[in-house]
Amino acid sequence: MYHIVPIIDPRLGFDSEEDWREFREKWLMPMKQQIVSYLKKLAVQMEGEKAS
């Protein structure tokens, strides 16, 4: 199963763990069910491509 992992690095991602948590709460958590659904669909599609 795919999942979202933050990059805690001011040059490449989030400045701090706190910045990540704020982003997660504001933008990701309200869409949690949709994101989970899309990640599951992606996993199924990738498995199908591996089998080909």
C-alpha cells in the first residue's frame, strides 16, 4: 500500500515536523477518504502492470 511520507528538509520539503503537521491537518486530513481511495486505486493499477 502506498502512503504519503513528508520530507523534513528546508531545501527539499517542509521546514520542520511542525510545518508538516500543520499542512497535514489543513490540507490532507479533510480529504483523507479521497486520498486513501486514490492510493488504493494506484496500488491496484501498479499490481496489474507488474503482472503484465
